[in-house]
Amino acid sequence: RKILKAGYLPCPHWANVMGCAVQLDDIAPAYRGLEKGAKGHASIRGYRHAAVEEHANRYHAFDVIFPLFQYRHKLLTEPFRIATIPYGEENEHDISKGIDGNEVTRKLPFVETGTC
């Protein structure tokens, strides 16, 4: 469209980090591990998955990204801004002032009941 000059590298002035409490009913069954069969082994179509089972039930121990558009979900809170990360010097979100929202505790009302 010839709106931007060739070689132009756009850089935003800031980024907002957003959050929301979400219920994902389909995630837990997919990551809770396999049930043991009659012989006491976790298997899928006859193949033992003991090595995989060693890593099951650990998703509470680290962050996991689940793109919401791929899963049925229910928002339990309204989306909210966690922080603003500044990228430029000449704007209201100056990096020398730090990340706006860093080390801030927020209390949000739940708008739906569910399990987060």
C-alpha cells in the first residue's frame, strides 16, 4: 500500500501485559496422566507409556500457555491489565521509571463461578 517507507522498522511505545482468570474444562483430563490398565501399566493401544507418565501431573509446577481460541473456556474475571512495559524514552511509560504494575497486588471480583 506504500504507507510505510521501505526498510521501516516499527516499534511500539509500550506493551500491556493482560490477564484473566479462566476455567478450561478440557485441559485437566488431557494432562492428568493415564489410567492404569488391568496389568497396572499406563498404556495407549497396547503401548506402555511409563516414561511419559513420569512427567504427568506436573503442570502445576510451571507456566503453560494455552491459546484460548483453541479450547472451550469460561472467563471467571474480566480481563485486566497486569503491567505496562515501556519500550521508548519519550512517552508516558518511560523505561527509566520501571515497569508500571511491577510488584503490585490486585484484587479482582469474579464475575462467574468455576474452577481456575
